[in-house]
Amino acid sequence: MKTPAGKECKYYYADYHRGRNTQECRLLQANPASAAWKPALCQSCAVPGILIANACPNLALRARVGKSFFGLLQKIEIEAACREYRVGVKKPHVGCGKCHLSKV
């Protein structure tokens, strides 16, 4: 579904059918420790770019709303991990580097 920023993201959900006005980020909603999501956060979110660049089914993403610069600015912080090899992924756009080597 298209985000308010115009990017395609599988975690964004909006429902305007019959007078409803629901918008949510289901990736942030899955993390109870995260601060509240606002549609403006989609503008700088890296998740749509990660999903386009890396289609690995073993990539697990976790996000939270973090504060920066004396708590004035909010941004989405992404953590990625590989489910198959159970390792953290430092560059989610590329992946863990092990999944695709085993399939060659």
C-alpha cells in the first residue's frame, strides 16, 4: 500500500472505507516499546527502500520511533536480522551475505 510519502510499503495500512479514517504502520505497531507513529514519519523511513533492495524471505525487520538531536526530531530506527542464520544484519539493503551463497 502506498504510504503518505508516496512509497510502496507492505507494513503501512490505511482504511478510508465508509467514513473510516485509519492509518497505521504495522511494523511499529508490533513493537510495544516504540513511541506513537505519525504519518509524517513515512517521509524519512528506510523500510520501503529496504524491501525493494532486499527480497530475502529470511530478513526480519524491527522498527521503533527514536528521538534525535535533544529529543526534538523523531525518526524511525530499523534493526534487521536473518532468521535462517540467526545473525544481526548491519546493512539491511544488502542482507546477511550468507543466505544467497548457500543457494548458488
